[in-house]
Amino acid sequence: MERARACLDGGDFTGAGRWLVEADRVAPAELRCRPFVRTVVAEVARCGPQVAGVARLATALGLTTYPPRAG
């Protein structure tokens, strides 16, 4: 989860998405109880290229996903 946030801070949305999906695979309850995870998932879903599993994770967290930002 911390690696996902670090990737996000560095602008690596794909890397952040991959780490989130991996964290959810390894420890879903831990991931889903941390408030900052909602922010990271929402940002990755909104801004980054779609990583398999991020949309599913966003839905599981009750977040609305947005299309990637143009630009």
C-alpha cells in the first residue's frame, strides 16, 4: 500500500495500480480498512491507464471510477 502511494506521488499510475491490486490479493481486509487507500485507488482509477483489477477494487470500495484524464 505504501509502495502504491509512493508510485502515485511519483506520477507512476500504472505502478500504483499494480501495487494496489497486489496488496488487495495478499491482504484485502488490511487494504480496505485504511482510509488513504480510498484516495489512492480513486486517483489511480481516474488518472492512470487501467490496470486490470483497479476498477474492480474501486467498485469494491464503493468508489465511482472516472475515465482517464485527457492530456
